[in-house]
Amino acid sequence: MLWVSFKRVVSAGFTHFYRNAFVSLSSVLVLSVTLFVVGGVIFLSATLNASLEEIKNKVDMNVYFQTGAAERDILALAETLRALPEVKEIEYVSREQSLENFKKRHEGDELTLQALSELPDNPLGAVLNIRAKEPSQYEGLAKFLQSDLPAESGNALSKDARSIIDEVNYYDNKAAIDTLSRLIESAQTLGFGVTLLLVVISVIIAFNTIRLAIYISREEISVMRLVGASNRYIRGPFVISGILYGGAAALLTLALWYPVALYLGDATKNFFSGLNIFDYYLRHFGEFVLIILGSGVVLGALSSFLAVRRYLNV
């Protein structure tokens, strides 16, 4: 008996969907706008994250060592830093490589290169380029280097003769790092707020459109109530119709996003840190389908369920 009722509800839902073609088309189009906004939010989030990640990757902290520092001590300090959870990556630049890098940067400056060649020894020390996971973590790493580490690990900025560290450039870049941290926090907050606002507006529009579709069927609902149909049985066809609205809107949205992503692919690659929207769409197509289809089905079913309550007085 339960299975028979279920089949009747599903059949009535499909009938309602096809019979009211104009209303169904309107609901599908409005839901498509909503889901298109959801898709846009996904891509906007991806481009924002890619841009912020690119900016974060350009920020680092350099630890300059004294020319007399032993390589084993520097590498020991590097291993100590790598064990810290805040550290993402460490690059060791030897004295010889530092000298080569300096020559390349000044290859057009004959006076500087001539003065360098007259020195009896390499005046440059080794360098550790430290990249933290978050810009806000550089201050903690700088304080760690200034703490009382063992002499063989280098107690940073100490005037002790045994110190192997000459300078940590965090405080030279502190203003830029702090600005970047605030920029990232503001961008994330703004992105979340705009996303929430767009989704809420889209949901309200979709909800009202589906309420209009159910309003058109108010006489049918009244008749069903008069013959003793249960609230669940009355709601069922409209919920099924809502699921069909959402499913059709999801398919339409996926089809629309393909040419849009293809068209915007090269532009986003040039402006958003090499992220090609079309490539991102293809790589994450499965996830995109699940999000859009799931959002459409849930939104359609929930909107129908809530909208029909007015005419059931429950």
C-alpha cells in the first residue's frame, strides 16, 4: 500500500510538472539563476583563493648568517625550523650561491663587480629563505629566532660572539606583511558576506516563484482536502515537482557554465594568478555537478514543501 501511494505521488508530481509547462519553465529559469549564482560563487572563491595564495607565496622572511657560520650549524637550524608547524618551506642558499646571485643582480654594474673582485674573500653569508603557511605567522617565527636557542642553532640577533645569525629581515618587511594579513582577512570576510547575500536573494526569488506555482493550484489543493487527502499526500506531488524544477535547473546551469567558463578561461588565467576557469571547471566537474545538482534538488524540494504549507494551514 505504501509503495502504491508513493508511485501515485511521484506520478502526480511528474504530471503536475508537465501539465503546467509555463509555470514549470518559470520556476526552472528562476532556480537556474539561483544555481548560476551558486556556481559563480564557487568560481569566485577559487579565483580569490588562487590570487591570495599567489600573493602569500611572494612573501617570505630571510635569515642572513655571518660569513664565519659553519654550514652544519645553519642546516641544523633549518631542520629545527622545518619541525615548526608554522613553516611551509625553507630554502637554503649557500655563501657561494649568494655570491652568484649577487653578481647576476648587478651584472650591468661594472664598478660594483670590480670592487667585489678586489675583495680577498666572499663577503656574503649563507641565507635561509623561510616561507610560513600564513603571513601572520612570521612574527612568531622572528621571535623564535630571537629566543635563547642553543649556540649551535644560532640565537638570532644576539651580540654573542658565538651567534651565527647576522640579521632577520622580518622587521624590514613587517609593514608589508601586516598589510597583506589584513588584506587577506578583509577579502575572506567580504567574499563570505557577498556570497551569503547573493544566495539569500536568490533563494527568496526562487521561493516566491514556486509559491506562485502552488498558488495557481490552490483550488486543486482545496479539492484534495475535501476528499480527505492527508497533508503528506497533498505535499508529495508538489515536492516531487520541486525536485524536478531543481534537477532541470541544475542541468541547465551546468550546460550554461560550460561556454561561460570556456569564454572566460584565458581572461582569468591572465588576471588571476594563472588560474584558468575552464580548466578548473573540467578538473572539478564531478564536485561541481554534485554541488549544483544537490543545491537544485534541495532548494526545489524545500521551497515547494514550505510554500505549500500556506494552503494546507499547517
